[in-house]
Amino acid sequence: MEKIDYTGTVYLLDHKYPEPLLNHSIKKLGDIGIKKRI
């Protein structure tokens, strides 16, 4: 796989609504029981 240099927000299309990938990943981890510590 080739490395791509990119600075910016990566969006994930989840059920037709774009969402930043990091936010989506955190939400999915919460869905399976992994809690975010503040």
C-alpha cells in the first residue's frame, strides 16, 4: 500500500451522513462497550 501525505479531516459516509472518521471511531468503540476516559 502506498503512503499518502494528507493534512485535513477524513470523512466516513455512515448511513448517508458524512462524519469525521475520528468521531465515528470513538462512537463505534462506545457501542461495543469501550468507554472514553476524560
